[in-house]
Amino acid sequence: MSDSIVWIVLFPLFGAVACSLGGAMSKKICYPVSVLSMLATVWVSVDTLFQAIESPVHEVSYILGGWSLDLFPRGVGIEFRADLLGALIALVVTGVGLIVALYSKVPVQRETPGKEPMYYGLFLLQISGLAGIALTGDAFNLYVLIEVAALTGYGLIALGTNRAAAATFNYIILGTIGASFYLLGVGYLYLKTGTLNMVGIREVIEAHGLFDSPAMQVAFVLVLLGILIKMAFFPFHAWLPNAYCHAPTTTSCLLAPLVTKVMIYVMIRMVLTVFGVEFSFESTWWTEFLPWLVVVAIVCAAVMALAQREIKRMLAYLIVAEVGYMVGGVWIYNYYGLIGSVFHIISDACMTLCLFLGAGIILEKCKTTHFNGLRGLFAKMPLTMIGFFIGGFSIIGLPPTCGFFSKWYLITGGMVSERWEYMITLMFSTIVMVVLFFRLIERIHLAVDESGNNLGKGHGDLGLTKQQTRFDEAPLSMLIPLLLAASVVLLVGVYNQEVVNQIEVFLQPFNLPTGVKYE
Amino acid sequence: MNDPVIVEDIRPLIALLAPWAGMIGIIWAGEKRANLREMFTFIAASVQAAVVLSLVPIILSGAVVEFHIWQIFSHVPMLLRVDGPGLLFACVASVLWIATTLYAVGYMRGLHEHAQTRFYSFFALSLSATMGVAFSANLLTIYFFYEMLSVSTFPLVTHMQDKQARTGGRTYLGYLLFTSLCLLLPALSWCYVWLDGGNMTMDFMADVGKVGHFGETTQIVLLFLFTFGFAKAGLMPAHSWLPGAMVAPTPVSALLHAVAVVKVGVFCVYRVYADVFGPEVLAKMGGEEWAMVIASATIIISSLIALSQDNLKRRLAFSTIGQLGYIVLGAAIATDRGQGGAVLHIAMHACGKITLFFCAGAIFVASGKKYVSELRGIGRKMPLTMGAFMIGSLSVIGLPPLGGFISKWYLALGALDRDAMWVVVVLLISSLLNVFYLLPVAVTAFFRTPETEKDSSIKEAPWPCVVPLLLTAFGCFLLFFWSDTLLQMVGLQP
């Protein structure tokens, strides 16, 4: 199918319409319709990815409405372009969407009873927006899709517990500020270059040598600032923990792995495709200092994660730290760092998904995700816990999970650029994550309580009642997606080379420094 | 050096996967069918040992066995390769696993321990990781299995699930993961990026000595990142996890903390010294002197600490730290006989020390005693156990005709090869200290009169506990008389 690239956005869009309209007649159709439309979407994204791999220029392009792009500067019409990076990210978005859609059956019924049509409508629109962000080749269209994703996100979060409304409001304010900055930056870009097509903008910059243009510099700062706010880069992270914590289970499972990661993708897209490597890294002196901001961001987020006593909130701070990893990987400016960043987008999406799915199951079965509710859970839900631990090991970076490989490339990148501060920060945050997860494992496996005392008599008596330790797994509709996500974490790790090869093909034309000393 | 013949064979992978298959059986059988469950452990252990032993003739004929699992990075494969030192280590670990299983059955049932299914499952898993380390062909593969071992032994160390176990487990993982993630990982990626134009395979055979392209300071920094990064080797000051991990049940202490885990640590260090740096580079870099000094200091200090320990298992733990120091020392000597002696010492010490731990556990099962001072006269009640303890002690001290003598002999020869007389002195002093902290245990047990009357009811531990320790004690003799084969495997004899 040559136009499968547009169907990645259209399938969920039509699914959303079907859910909202059809749901009015029967609420039961919402779940199957959304799973089916996600299945179709994943299928077309796989198809697009293979088209991009097989194409001689390694990209698939589709011009909406058939407007010509032959002019210079190119682009009046909106172009959908899937190069290897975009196609990979779109596959991640739709894949996560499918797993969460499968998972959603029980929690959606319980948390938002009677509102299924609305919920699934927003859910599918969200995926449509996020996938669109990964595929569009037009800077203004990107803004529209960011807003589509953001507005549906607000709705999805606001459906949560009673504090969700306040959290959403906070998110709206910060999200809107971020989007406005971005829009303003795009305005400058359009004024200066006369085009909105991403490749077109770079062609103009390079043709006219706009590297020192103050207008372009301002545009760059505004765009970057907007994206940093949107991706919850510390200190702009304030909206994230509350939003993900109070949102319904399915919402946090969908948003946490995707929203911040997709914004990192946007940053990489802006740096490489729109402004170009030369402009982004070499004509602005202050990008040298971004890794230091990253250091602050990772350290603060990691320390704040340590202070949490609730799984979802702890995971939310971990996401903020992970955002720091990826931003750092881009701005240390070398080949390995960028491979690390891109690969970390993929692997972080997988492992965050795994962890949030696990946290959702814990919430469903124990009615709480506070640390105190976890004592001895391994006996009760061994499979869930194995899935959850695999996600945790990946965050720590133990081989052969995918988290190890992304961390490997990031550390290598730090080494090549001799950014020791970034490397040491990565080490520090790794240790923090070891502490975080083994603290959970202690509670789950050893059943110690907050003060470190074991309430039982030892020798297998953990001070738990029979009922607490009886085998009582989550419903299959939740368990299977979790185990699926866990196996994806392992498979992406084992077959990391297949993914990294595609990233390498994508990065080849940009001539990034590799810093090899010994030939 | 001419390249050895490479034989493609799946047997290393079978040795690696046998414990996994066993684990599935163990979980399937569960607590309710305990005999069936133990049978699965025995089958897995026997299959593994048989497969490993069947590789011996191939290695003795001068070939190496390889098996390619999968490609980690585009030019770094996950590759299993069996060579002499690796096979020697694998033989020791897999044969002793059988003995330990028998012992564990006696010990765990004797004490009515809980969660035995979990215990046997993770035991199997850690043996799989140990095989992986023994058979790794490059640094990245070895790192994978090294981390797998850290994680899979955590449930064993914290088996008791109480406050003490929690503390021990925290120290254990804290040390091991901190060093492996913060020291080892940068060292690995350093080698990966900066050598061979980013195409470093980190292979133990093809890339020996390439580290020599680095500047001198870099080499020394790398050497220490590796030496301390493999904290399982228990080199001071990264040794405290080992006494802490003694909260585990004795079979775990015996196999993992005298044979598998710590030996994995020193084996990794040996690999780095012998097959990443290589004797030529190591001998002229200047950093190896420091490694020798640190190892010697570890030997002496830990022996002194062992003197003051009254808890028998703790005393043995510090003794282990000292003995591990020998192996690091031998590897750092950077002569053929020194490094060969280091590998031999892995086997010799394993056999002696596991006997000692088995005895300590047997005493605990039979009488509930943990302290050396409580052991007065116990030798008359438990003659077999304490007799084996005596033999184990003599082997660790290094007296002929026991295995420990051979390895110490080669370590000393290796030191003389590089004119390091002081190393020989260190070896002598430490042997003397070994005598001081090990022999009094046996002497107390045999020659002092028991204090209280109620001790008179003590008798030997159940037979599954006693048989393995007699076998391993006998093994100490065998290792002495079969040392020809071992020397051939580590390449000290044609």
C-alpha cells in the first residue's frame, strides 16, 4: 500500500469517530473497535517502516492534497515524510497504543464507567496526534498535531480521580505556554525562509547562509524552549508528576511512555532536519552548556524520585530523569550520543510502558500503589512482578534488556565528546535507580516494612495472612499486555542491532563526529 | 604463538541451558513434590557436568571450542569459547554443583527451610551464569553473565527474608552493582570506542594486548577500573560484601561464595590480565606492580582479620578473601607460571574451601553451633566431619599431598620468574597465618574437652550432608595426584 503512511494517522482518527458515534448506541463496541483500529494502525506502520527501509533514499513521502513541492523554497502543501527515524517512532507510538488498548478493558470500565465512548474517542485521537507528530514534514502542521495530542491528553487526564482536574489545569497552562513558544518560533522561521516544509527550511538556511541571522537564532531559542517545556525537561517538569499520578490507569500507561519521548523526537527532528547540524551545534555558542543543564536535571529528578513513596509518582520522576538522558545524548553532539538518544526513545517507551502497566495492575489488585501496600506481593502475583521487574532492570540498565544498550551508547557518546560531567551523572542516576528498584524488590520479595523490620518470625513466615500470599493474578486482559511489553523490552535488547542499524542509516548523511583516535 | 584449531560445537550452549531446563522442571514440580524437584536439580547438574567433562579431551588436544549465540553489536558477537582455563573453572563449578546439591538436600531438609523451590531455581540460574562467564569469548559477553550472576544470587543471599538478610543483601548488591555499573561499564565502553577505530571486538584471543596502544596513564586507569569493577573478586577495599553475604544458607555460602561467585570475580580479573592486557603489555605497564601490592595487602590483612573472628563462617569468609588475593596476585605477576598458578588456585582453593564450608554447615545442622569457641570436643562426636575439616584446612594452607600445594608452588615459581622475591615472602607469611587461623578450629574440636554435658547427644549430621564433604575432602587428594591433567589444561605442561 503506497499511501500506508497517511493511514497511520487516519485509522485511529476513524476509529475515534466510530467509537464516539457507535458508542452512543452500544458502549460494548468501543473496546473491540479501538483494538481493531490499533491493529490496523500497527500493520500500516510496520508496512511504512519496511517501505522506508527498502526505498533507495530511505524515506517515504506523501503530499496531502497533491500540492506540488517543486518550487523553491519547497512546500506550499503539507507533506508527510517518514524517514527511518520517523517511521521507527511511529511504530513505537502505534505499538504502545495497541498494547495499552488491549490492556484497557478492565481499568476503563472500572474507572470511567459509562464514559467509554468518550474515553476511547480521546484515546484514539491521542494516538493519531502522536503518530502524526512523528510523520509530518511540515513545521506548522507539527504544531497542529502537538495541539491535537495535548488537548486530547488534557481530556484523558481530567477523567481521573478528583485531584486530576487541578493537575490537568496545571498541565494546560504549561502545555499552552510551551506550544505558544513553539508557534512563535515557527512564525519567525516562516518570515525568514518563506516556507514551512522542514527540509525546505534547512535548504533555505544552507543556501542563504543564515547561520548568523539573529532572527533564526531567536526562532531556534523559541522552538527549543517550547519543546523543552513540552517534554517536561527539568525545571519545566512541574506538570508531569501530578498529571500522570492522578490520571486514570490507562491514560498514564499511554501518555507516560509516549508524550515526553515524542517531544524528544521533535527536538532531534528540529536539530537535524530543520535547523541542520551546522546551525544547531556550531553557530550557537550556548549549546555547549546544555549538557550542564542536563546534569542538573538528571540529578534533581533522580533525588526527587528517591523521596517518593508511591510507585506511579516515583515513575513519573524517573521519566523526568530519563528525559534528561535523552536531551543530553543529543547535545553532547556526537554520533554515539545521538544513536543513544534515538535508541533510548524506543527503549524508554518500552520499559516505561512495562512499568506503568505493572503499576496499573498493582493498583487494580491492591487498591493502592503506595510502597506499604507492596509487602510480599511476589507470592500473590508472581507473573505481574516478573514483568514489572524486567521493566525495572531495563531502567537500571542490566543486560540484556534494551535499557542496557541505550545506556551503553549514551555513555560511549559522553566518552567520545569527553563530557565527563554527563557520564558521571549517568552513573549517579544509575545507582539511584538501583536503589529505587531494589527497594521495591525488598518490599515485594522480602516483605520488609518501612522501618526495615520484618513483621513475621522469619523462616518463611512473613507476617502475612494466608489470603495475602495466595496466588491471585491479575485478569488476563491486563496480564498478557504486561508480559507482551516485558518481552518487547527483552527482544528490543537482544535484537538491538537491527534497530541501531536503521538509526545509523538515518544518521549517516549528517556527518556527526565519531571521535575515533586509534585507526 | 600459533593459533589453536577452532571447533564449532553446541556443547558449551548445552552446559549453559541445562540449568534453565532444570529450573523449569524445579518450578513445575514445586514444594509438593520435593523429591521430584530435587531430581530435576540432579539431572541438570549431571547433564551440565557430563557435557563440560566431555569437552576435556578436545581441549587437551590443543583445540578450542566455539559457539556463536547472537550478535550484540555489529562486530561484537555473544560468543562462547572453551579454552583451558575456562574449562578448568567450568569443570570445578559444575562438578561441585552436584556435590552441593546433595549437601543442600540434607541441609535444607534438616533445617526445614522455607521456599526451597525458589532456592533451587535460583541456584540453577546462577550456575548457568557461572558457565557463561567461564565460556565467554569476549569482554561484553563476560559482562552480561557477570551481571546475570549478581541478580540471580540476590534471592539466595536474602533467603532468610529477615532484617539481617536485608542488610546483607543490600551490601551485596550495593557493592556489586555499584562497581559493575560505575567502574566496569565505562572501562568497557572506553575500550569499545577508542580501540581499532571503534571496531573493537574485545575478543580474548584476537585482541590480546591491543590495550597497549593507549597511553601509559590510560592503561593504568583501565587496569584499575577493571580490577575493582569486578568486585566479586573481593579485592580490598571492595571486599565487605562477602562477609555480609554469609547470612545466606550454608550451601549458598559454600558454592557461591567459595566457588562460583567469588571465583567468577577472580576469573574475570584473570581474563582481563591474561587475555585483554596480555602478559607482555601487563609486564611493562607499571600498573601491575600496584595490583600486586594491593593483592598482597589484601592477603595479609584479611588473614589477620580472620584470626580474630569467632564466627566460623565469617572466619572462612575472610580466609576466602585472602585466597582470592592469591589469584589476583598470580594473574598480576604476568609470567606464564604465575598466571597458570592463579588458574590452578581457582580449582585447588575451591575444593578445599567448599569442604570447610560444608563442615561448618554440617556442624550447624547437627548441633546448631556457629562459633569456633563452642566447638570444644565436637571432633569426638563428629569425627568424619572434623576429619574432613582437617584435610580441607591442610589443603588451603598448602601442604602436600593436597591440591593446595600445587597452586602455591606455581605461584611462587611465577614470582621467582620475575624476580619478585617479596611475593614469595608474602606467600610464606600468609601460609603461616593460614595455619594460625585454620588449625586451631580442628585442634579445639579434637583435643579440648567439651564444657557441658548436653553436648554429648550430638552426633554426625544426616548422611546427605556428610557424604559430599567426604567426597570433596577426597577430591583435595585427587587434585594433587591428577595435577598433570590440570597443568596441561592451563598450558604449563605440553
